[in-house]
Amino acid sequence: MNRLSTAEVRRFVPWLNPPPTPRPLALYRLTLLDGETYTLPPSMRELRVLSGVAGVRFGGHHHILIHGEKRTLAAGQGGSVISASGDVPLVIEIALDAASDEQQRMKRQFYQRMAERQQLIEVEDQSGKRW
């Protein structure tokens, strides 16, 4: 009688395999005013509306999302455009794949902006100007 190895059993009985480890996500919060738009990064995995009303186009269909609503996207569904509408500013939170190029680019932009703000604060301090 032949015995099967553990690897062979797992190959033939897939429910014995452990689920894949989810990839870590990086969260970003964005604010848009009425009429402003933003192109969602292709590596985006989740979108949550924290306040306001959002118009989003996913896969050829237009969706309206309101405060508290969340959408999970399959890989490749990013790249859609989100727009703000109404008097209340739209605040959204997006979750990106932490290893994606878009996340690395956004992180570099964030640190660059923080460095520019720090330089501005130092210049204002040297000139005696206070905000």
C-alpha cells in the first residue's frame, strides 16, 4: 500500500491548505471639495467614505457612496475616478497594497511635503513671524 506525502494530500484536498496571508495595507485619508476629482490608484483595495457624498465609477458602472459606506475592490479595479458632490467636504480613506509602487510614491510625496512645511516654519521662526 502506497502512502501519500503531506504535500500530495494538500494538493488533492485544497481545503486542508491554510488561507493565503493577506498583504499589508497602507491607509490614506483624502479630502475633496464639491466638484473636485481624484483618480484612485490601481493598487487600491478598499475605499471608505468618512463624510460627504462620493460619485465613483467602477467597472463601467457609476456608484454613489455616502458617509459610512465602504467598497472592497478586486485587483485591477483601481484607476477609477472619484468626485465630490454636495456642500459637505468629501473625506475618504483609501487602503493601498503596502508594497505597491503607488504607495511608495505617495509616501515619498508625503515626506517631501512635510519637509517643505518644516522649512517654512523655520523661515517664519527666523523672521519673527508667527502664524
